Amino acid sequence: MPPPSRNAQRSASGATKTEAQERARPAAAKPSFGRLAGLCVAAWLVPGLGHWRLKKRWRAVILFVAIVAMFIFGLLMQGTFFSISSQSILERLGFFSELSVGLPMMLAKFFGYGGGNPFFTSADYGTAYLVSAGMLNVLALLDAFDIAVGRKS
């Protein structure tokens, strides 16, 4: 057992204060499956919406601006969208990564952006921005999930 930190106080049973608080946490504090599923879908569709629903307003705004800006920069650099019908496993993973951005990807497809010009100078960088925006949204979704279940504050 690791030594207790300076701030942890031992109780009469020998457990630290933080361990006693963990045991005292009621089981009802955990959110229902439906609430968690709704939170994760919201966090996937609109970047930062999961944090917004958890009352983490500044974090939500920062994530929304960062992810959407990264996606828009990827479009402006004429990044290409990957296809699910490709034979390459890496291109399929790229498709799911770009799809992880949520509504921005769907809106870009709906309004006719079919991918950039692969011969454009910055197209590779644009594609990297599109993929990175999706992966950042996945991390934001997992962060919102951890906050909702109480693993993180």
C-alpha cells in the first residue's frame, strides 16, 4: 500500500480520509445508462456539448472552438475525406476518425464538400487537421463520460 499523502488523514480504522469518502459515496450517485448514453451522443454530435450539459461551460466553449476551428482549417486547406468503401484498413480508420467530429462532418457532406484537391499544396495537412479534429472530439467525449461517472471533476 502506498504511503498516504500529507493531506490524507488516518481514521480510527486505519483508512485514509479519501478512502473513507470513497466507501461512503452512495451508489445512487452514478448516472443511469440512458443519461450516460444521451450525454455521449450529444458530446459526439456537437463538440463540447457533453461538457456543457455537465455545467462545465468554459471547457465546453474551449473544446467547441478548438475542434470546429481545426475542422474548418482542414476544409480550407482542402483536406480530403476518407471513404468507408476503401480496401485499406488505414483509410477506413481515417473515415471513422473524421466521422468522429459529428455534425460538422455531416454538414460539410450535406452542403456538397466532397473532399479537397489531393494535388493542392496543403491537402495533406488539411486531411491531418480533419482527422485530428475527430480524435480530439473522441477525447472530449471520454472526458465528459469520466466527469459524468465521477472519475474526474
